[in-house]
Amino acid sequence: MMKKMLKATGASLAIALAFMSTAHAGGLNMTSEYELNSLMGKSDQIFADKVGELSKSGVEVTLHLNGSLGLKSADNLDAVSDGVVDIADTLGGVLAGSDPIFLLSSLPFIVSGPKEARALYDAARPAYEEFFRQNGQILLYASPWLPSGFWANKPIDTVESLNGWKLRTYDANGTRTMIAAGASPIQLSWADVVPQLATGGIDGVLTSSEGGATAKFDEHLSHFTEINYALPLNFRHMNAAAFESLPEDQQKAIREAAAVAEEAGWAAATDLVEKIYTQLGGAGVTIVREVQPELRTHLNDAAKTVIEDWRGKAGEAGAKVLHAYGEAVGRQY
């Protein structure tokens, strides 16, 4: 039990253990490694507030942001399964070691924006739900980041600009794609990104414009290059026993709150891009919206092996999801 929890420091582990499942007392603890003003932090807060509202305070969700319990996304599956916390907000890519379906949302250049990303999620949701069910949990909802791009201290708009560039990637898809493109990627949890930027461990970051804005990347980096790499998902999942121990009306409140937070998260992904670009421009960040066609072709070529390898690992289940997605968007996969 708590295999991955052993990675936490003694102090953070003690804190986490202090928040063992308390559903029987009408309280639920939820962990998130994101800031309150981030896209994911706001969604988590909407969910927590809505649970209290819809249950008429019959059940309260205590939200622990900024990784304050010492838990990162890589710890969350075990932490929720073991009842260390009731609910977690987890970056999908870190679950790929357990099931390749969680690399689907970050397959490079499969989706062109939030509308297609939602169609991909809808096609895959039954597979996501089954995974969590097999791990003694339920999927509450998922929401996307804005399209991933390049944060750096220079425009990353040519093939040459990638050569040897040390950047943070968030999952295996990004790491392999960037290696194939000639960069030197390092896969890091979100909580480790700013410390690595501050110490020079990395020179750039593959993430969204919004993620960089909330983490104040403008203090370290000067350019954001728009490439629409992918819209990766974060999943909110809950211990099934904790959920089932609640009265039916409280279970309904949690499900309805999850639906509200999910719709808000997807709506934000559609509406925020230009607002964030304006904010970044005011902070002195240069937004690079055009890259050379050679770079676009180079990145697409680098992604091909990653996509085909994913097909092989995901097998029939992955093929079924891609087929359903293709039908939804009018393309063949």
C-alpha cells in the first residue's frame, strides 16, 4: 500500500496521513498540485463550492491546492485508492504507465482546438471510467489545458531553434516527440517546473500559455510560441468506497457538481486564449503565432512514430476510440 506515497518526505507523508478519508463525517479531502488562479485550480474550486451548495452543506469538500499535502499527480492514483485522500486532480499523462489510454489527449497534433479535444474526450470517456473502476475509484470529470506551446527565451519558430534545447515536457508523448525533433527534453511534474527554471535546469517549457501565465513564467522566460501541440487533460477521481458510503442525495450532489465544473472547464478552454495573450503581452512576453512551414512539417514528422507506437500499445481499445473520434470530426483514423 501507498507505494508512491513513500516518495514524499516524512513531513508531507505525515500531513497526508492526517487527512485519511473522512466521508463518514460529511467531509471530503481533495488534493491538487495547482494554484488557485490556474485553469485547473479554478475548476477544482468550482467543483468544491458546488458540492457544498448542492448538498446544502451536507457534504463539504476541503480543497488542498499547491500540492500542500505533499502529493503530486504521480502519487494520486495510489493515494485515492488507499484512502489517503478522497478526491484528486491528476494530470492524465502520469497514468500512462498503467494504461496507454491516458496518453490519448496528448497525442501530438491530433486535435486542432477545444472542440475537437472535447470530441476526443467524449469518445474515450468509457475507457477512462473503466480504468478508474478497476482501481476502486470513480471518474468525476475531466477538463483540458489550453493548447500546449513553447515557452523560451527566444522564438522557437525554426527547426534549428530546437537543436539541443532543454525543455520541460509533461508526459512520455512530449518527451519522445521532442527527442525526435532534436531537442533535449526532461519530463517534470508541474510543481518542479519553476524551481528548475530558476536554477537553470531547463531552458524552456512545453505547456499552455495559461499555465505559464499563472506560474509567472514571465519572470524567467520572454517568448511563447504557438504550435497547438495538444490539449492534455486533467482528471478528477474519487475513492469509490468513500462515494458509496454517502447518502444518495449527496452522491447526486457530487455528480451534478462534477458536471458543472466539467462544462466550466471546457468553456474556459474555448474563451481564454486571447485574454491570456493580452495578459502576457502586458507582462512583456512576446507571442509568436507563426512558425516556419519547415518547422511545422518537422514536428509532424517527429510525432508520427509516437502516434503509431501509441496505436500499437493501445490495441483494439485505442483503435475503437480513434475511430469514434474520427467519425465525430469527419476524419479517418
